[in-house]
Amino acid sequence: MPSSTHPIVTLRELQTQLNDGKVSSVELSQDYLARINNSTLNSFISVNSEQALAVAAKQDAIRASGDIAPLNGLPIAHKDIFCIDGWRTTCGSKILENFIAPYTATVVKKLNNAGAVCLGKTNMDEFAMGSSNESSFYGHVINPWSDSTPLVPGGSSGGSAAAVAAGLVPATTGTDTGGSIRQPAAFCNLTGVKPSYGRCSRYGMIAFASSLDQAGPLTHTAYDAALMLNAMTGFDEKDSTSLNTPSEDFCSNIDQPLEGLRVGLPKEFFGDGLDTDVAARITDAIKEYEKLGAKIVEVSLPNAQLALASYYVIAPAEASSNLSRFDGVRYGYRAPEYTDLEDMYIKTRTQGFGAEVKRRIMIGAYALSSGYYDAFYAKAQKIRRLISNDFEKAFKSCDVIMGPTTPTTAFAIGEGKSDPVAMYLNDIYTIPVNLAGLPAASIPAGFSSSGLPIGLQIIAPYLKESKLLNVAHQYQQVSDWHLQTPSSTKTGGQ
Ligand code: GLN
């Protein structure tokens, strides 16, 4: 069963400890690296202790000189989808098993510039395709909340979520194309934020579905997520879809009272298929918001039921195009034996990609092929527009939308593997948000009767991350779900 977890310490608390001189970045990094090395959750694909400690020492020296960047000396880890110059970057795939990135992703660079210390790269579903981390070539990750049955941490940022939940690192990066930050956050009792599309640069983040992919943080608290986002966001000329908006301090409005906040509840998010424990905890959380002064309004997202079908055309279509670059010539793995060029392509891709990735490439190539393009791809794009319009209309009568992040709590490893459609249903509440490009978070909202974490999803209008984080933070001032660890609850964990 999982290795023991550690008490929760937030980035904000570590910042104070560093500022007060109670601990150095080298000491902190050594401590977390020891935890990572003793863990059996399989949440990391690579750990680079030597380089991490050298960066930590540099950050300590910078601190001593008085030039203290916002995240100076704080240890973090990156999902293995982000390229880091000189580091192995696998994206959870065999095809990139020995790929050493020749440049650094903008998000990583920005966090480095803010003083963060990267300890390693976290496990993930292959090419970020999945909701359980089981499609990783590097093996499944165990959710630290598992009891006697090993449970999935969610996916695709499963390693990033499990690592934070077990206290192996205080914060990580993830990516969210259809729910891959929010769903693992919900399964592992974390705060996970998907920013508005274009807030974080996609440069150096291996592409899955480019019109949907967004980077974001996985942390214990909304305040920590704001600290991470302050560093991660911002214009980048190397990404043509990067937003050129003025930089914001996401911590500055986080303490605003919620009196008068209008919370929209979409009736479509509370229908069939929603687990009763999840529904009950979400209802409790909404009552808590009412106590904080929020007014509840019913809203409707009539086309949300079409989101999954639309996503599973658009995302595979973009993936089939993005993944054509893995051909055995330019990157990574090449089949050892082949007869001619075409045979080399076929064998390399047959051997290098796992089953889920192949399934997506085939669906995507089919949806884009002549004769089917209008019937599938063009139609999916029209649905995407309708979903976006639904949100726009809903936000005329509310400031934020709330509902469950996932229909169920974490499931057993192996349970969902045989039925891809059942696995896809995990993202039924998260995918509409990606299609509309909106910011959203999942925050801890309590536990099921068997002690498993439940996530509340909060969705804000385009570019209203500041409001999103304020709403999440205020709930965390009056609840302590986010402070629970697997070993601190009676039924969950060890
Ligand atoms: N689970 C979804 C999928 O498999 C979303 C993945 C993601 O957000 N990267 O496509």
C-alpha cells in the first residue's frame, strides 16, 4: 500500500519559514527529495536531485543578497509534458523514452525566474490522454487516499496530484485539455486551477489538442494557486495564442468578502449519473457559500450534454495532427528493424505509442478525412460555439457557476480500463469549460461515506481568474477539507 503521507505545508507557509530564516531552500529541497525517494506511489518519472540542490543553493545565495523573487527557494515539480533544457521529457510515452529536451517551456522558465526549484518531473497519462494515469508507459500512479484497494489519482496530471497530496512536494504544474488538472485535484483533495485559454504560454508544453490545452497549478490552497499563477501567466510571443493582457496579482483581491455574489447552478450538472455522496457534499458546499452571503440562481447550459461528443471529435482530430511529428526521424524512439521508410514509420509508431494514443489518432484521422469532415469535425466545432454561447448567457445572471468536478470519487486501478467510454464520462462536467476557454477550479469539498475526497468545481467568466481564486479562497477560510491528509481522516488513507 502507499507510502506514508506527510503533514500539509503550503507554499505560503514555506515562504514565511524561508523569510524568517528558519530553513534554507537547500534544506527544504533535501527534505522533499528524501520523501520522493522513499515514496512508492510512482508519482515521478524523473528526479534530478543534483541539479535541484544546485538551483536551491543558488536561490539561497540570491536570498542572502537581498534580491528575493516571489517564489524564491520553493520546491515544486513539473508534469513531464513540459520541456526542460537538458532534462529527459517523456510525456508518459515510450516514443519519448530517451528524449532530452533542447529548450525550456515558457511556464517552466517563468517559474524558474520567480525563484522556484524544480525537483523532478511527474508521471502522467501518455500524451495527456486519460483520466486515471493508467495509460502512462511508466506505470500507474497510486492515489495516496487509497485504503485497502489501490485507487487511481485521476489523470492525466495524476503524478502531479498524487505527489502534492502525499506531501512529496508542496505544488506542481499540470495541464488541462478536458479536465486533467481539475479531475485529479478532485480525486486527491487538492486545489487545481485551469486558467482561461491563452493565459499560460503553450511554448514547450508538448501539444495534445492545441485549441484546448492550458497549463495550471495543483496546490493545497487557492492562495498557493494564486502564487503559482502570478509566476506562470503572461504574454509570450513564442505562442501565437498567448494573450497579451496586462499582468495581474492574483493574490490582491483574494480576501474580498463574498456578500452579494451570485452563484449559478446549472441544472444539467445535477442530473443522472451523479453519485449521491458527491451530490450531497456539493449541496453542503453551496449552503456554506450562502452563509458567506452568496445568492443562488438556477442557470442552464442546454448544450452541455453534447460537450463530450464534441470534445471526442475535436481533441482527437488535433491530436492526430500534432502527433504526426513522432515519426522515428525527428524525435525519440525508432523501431530497431524495418525494411524501408514507410515500414520504419509504421513499426516506430506501432511500437512507440500505447493503445489509447493509437485509438485517438485513428478517431481523429477519421473525423478529419474527406467525406467525414463536415459530418464530424465541422459539426463538433458548431457545438463548441453553442456551448460557449450557453456560458455567456448564463453569466448574464451570475458571477460564477458551481457544480461537481466529477460524477464519482476515485475508482480502483484497473476498473475503468476495459471501457473507454466509461472513462471518458469522468470529464462530463469539466470538458464544457475547456471548449469555452473559461477559467475554472476544483477545490476540496468534503468526503464520501468511504472517506474519499470530493471536489467542487467553480467556473468563472473569461479572464476572471481573480474572482475565481477569491471565491475559492473564501470557502477555504471557513472550511478545513483542504487541510485533511489521508492519514488525518479516520477512513481514508493509511
Ligand atoms: N481525460 C480527458 C482525455 O482523456 C482530458 C485529458 C486532459 O485534460 N489532458 O482527453
